[in-house]
Amino acid sequence: MTAQRKQAAALTSPGYLVPFITVTALFFIFGFITNLNMALVPHLRAIFTLPYKWAMLAESAFFLAYFVFSSPTSKLIESIGYKRTMVVSLFIQVVGCLLFVPAAKMVSFPLFLTAVFVVGAGVTALQTSANPYVSILGPEHSAPVRLTLAQAFNSIGGTLAPLVAGAYILKDPDSLASKASIANTVRGPYIAIAAGLLILGLAVAFAHLPAITETQSFRPGKAGDGLLGRSIWSYKHTVLGALGIFFYVGVEVGLASIAVNYFKTQGMSTAKTASFLVSLYWFGAMVGRLLGSWILTKVKSGKLLGIFGFAAAALIAVSMFTSGWVAIWTLVLCGFFNSIMFPNVFTLGIVGLGPMTSKGSGLIMSACVGGAVIPYLIGALADKVGIQHSFILPVICYLYIAYYGLWGSKPTRTVTA
């Protein structure tokens, strides 16, 4: 009984509470910056008069960083530890945010994409280090509580980002005189964000965070283990899970990125109003994430994933063939059904891997590059057949996720078979 009381108190002890609050603030930051980046799609389209597929390159540049920097970040953590990697990631984001200043001054599309890519590199490093770190800031039995709360703050940041974009970045074409003045709206917000990130980086650098020196101990497997020589591609449910993450990240980001333009075609008079509706999309994800943690105590994860996948596909199909508020709200509601997809696809994908778990996790996380590919394809379709008809791709993505939850996630092989 005494041991249980000590374990229960560990989460709120001076040794764990302050570090947890610090790292939770980082979850808020990368949720906010990731979603603020999505607001650049309509912004860049207005500045450079771009077709949708080229404007979507802002998302492609951001999520390409996941594919490029996930593995190097893991090696960086092994070299300098979790805390220093988090500090480095924040400073990288500072550099990326400051690059928006010359990009706006020069009205340069390539420089805008460079700034987005650098910010994406910083966010990738932050996610790769913060996610495992928060799970080990206390007793193992309370790790789900810490992760759920931290992810909720990620969603809060994501909800606020479109509101900030609507208030300070997105301007309707006739409200400003020139492309240069439209581009200039990013300078103030990104300078402020850079200053905040710099302060946060220094705070983390001087904060007393528990040092995790033996990162290898948090991986299921040791050097010389014969099982580690197996190919992760021989585990069908893991490979299909990676494809599920590819589709999920792609469809979530793609819908959010094109939503402002889509809502305006459905009668929204201003970019600010449309941005508010996008914030509700992310608010739904936050509500669904918190509610989903309770639902999962009643319903198996694969079944719930299937239900949510089919529901989201149905909502987008309705949005395709309706107009006005029905078309708008059916897309907004997809945010709620997106909420449980990532954690469920991820956990189902690593079931039964044992010492192969780290390999499976690496494969699945690299599939976040779907955020670079799917939005571009949605944009290309929108240019050819219109935004509504381009939603056939999100429908396909959601149907695959439903398939994976109900059938594809069942392991045909484990490390013992």
C-alpha cells in the first residue's frame, strides 16, 4: 500500500511535476506551429496566384522534414540526450520562423518553402524527443495519463492556430493593396513566435529535467538479439499500419489545408470566418481525443477505428454532394473522427513485435510523409475537377483506415511465429 501511494505521488512530486509541465508546453508549441503552417496554403495562394497543387507544397515541405529528419534525430538523442535535443529543436524552429522575414520582404515562394521546411525539421526533432520523454517522466502505470494530457495540449495549440492565422495572417484579396503587403502579414506573427521559442528554448536549457542517459533501455531489444535481424517488412499488420498512418496524416492535413478555400466556395464571406471554422475542426479532434480515451475502455481499438473511419468517409461523401452549411459542417465534423486514428493505427501496427518494436515504430513514423504527398494530390485534383470532387481521395483514405481497423490490423505473424 505504501509503495502504491509513493507511485501515485510521483507524478506530482517536485522531481516530476515541473519537468512534465515544461514538456507539456512543448506539445502545445508543436501543435500550434504545425497547424499555423497549414494556414499558409491559402496565404501563399493569394500572394503568388498559385494553383492548389502548388500552394499545397507548403504542407509537402513541412512533412517532408519528418521523412528526412526522423532517423537523424534518433541518433542525435543517443548522442546528446532528450533534453538537449529538445533545446536544439526549438532553436532550429527559431531559425525557420526568422526565415519568414526575408521570404516576405523578397516575396519569394522558394524562400517561403525553405522556411517551412526548416520549421518542419525543428518540429520533427521536437516530436521525436518529446513523445518518448514524457512517457518516462514518472511511474509506468501513469504514463497513459501523462501522454493523454500532453496530447490534449497539442490539440489546444492546434485549435488556436487557425484563430491566430485568421486574425493576423490571412487577409482577403481586396483588403490589401499589393502582393508585398499580403506577404508582409506573416512577419509580425513569426517574429513573435521566434521570440517565444527562443525564450522557451533557454528555459528548457536551464530547467532541471531528469536525465535519461541510457536511451537503449527504452527499446525492446538488445544488440546481438537474433530477432533483430528479421525484416520488419515481413510483418503484414505493421506494413499495413504504416500505410494507414500515411493515409491518416495525409487526409487530416490535406482537409485542414484546403478548408479555408473550400469554406469560401460554400458561402463564407471572409478568410477570418473560414479560419474560425477550421479551428472548430481541430477542436473536434481535441474533444474526440479526450472522449476516445474513455470509449476505448468499452470498445476494442480496431472496431472503434473501423467505425470512425467509415463515419469520416460518409461525412466527406455527403460534403461532396451538398452545398452551404451542410457541406461545411460535414467536413468540420471529420475533425472529431480523426481524433483516435493516429494512436490506434500506431498501437495496432506494433502489436506482437516484441524486440522488433523499435523497427516497427520507425517504419510507421516515417509514414508521416503522407502529409507531404496526399495534400499535394488533393490540390492537383482540385485544380482539375474542383475542390468538392477532389474529396474522392479523402474518402478512399478513410475507407482504408476503416479496413485496417476491422481487418488489416490482425497480426498474421509475431516475433514468436
